[in-house]
Amino acid sequence: MSQSTLTSKGQTTIPREIRKLLGLKENDRILYEVEDGKVTIKPAPAVHELYAIFKPRIRRKGLPPTKAQMRAAVERDVVRRWKKKGV
């Protein structure tokens, strides 16, 4: 089991073996999911991966999606992934 210390600024270092396991590199972004008092960390998807979850009609217009459209698309994708896992 790995552990690290929380600094007075709320920062911590992710242990090397965890970074290696997740494929994390310097400046990578991380997602934190909290459920039932447990926290899961995982690499955040790259921008091009997020863009792929938008409906084709939004992408075809050639305009960048609004924040509301982005939030809705991410929520739909999260629900789809949870259903796929059988949760």
C-alpha cells in the first residue's frame, strides 16, 4: 500500500509506483471521483478525447460548444461509462 503526506497547502506527491501504474507524466491532469466516502484518481482525458463525446450535430456547426453543452456531454459520457461497467 502506498502513502504520501499532505502539505499545509493541501498538496501531496503521488507515489512513483502509482504514477507509473496510471501512466502519469509531468503536467498531466488528474480526475478525482468521490463515491461512498472513497476517492478514485485517474488520468484526465485529453481535450481531443473530450471533444469526441460531443454529438455530431454540435461538432458539425463548426462552433465551439458552450459550457452547458460540454457539461451535459461529459455527464452523458460518465453515465454511459457507469452503465457499461454495470454499476
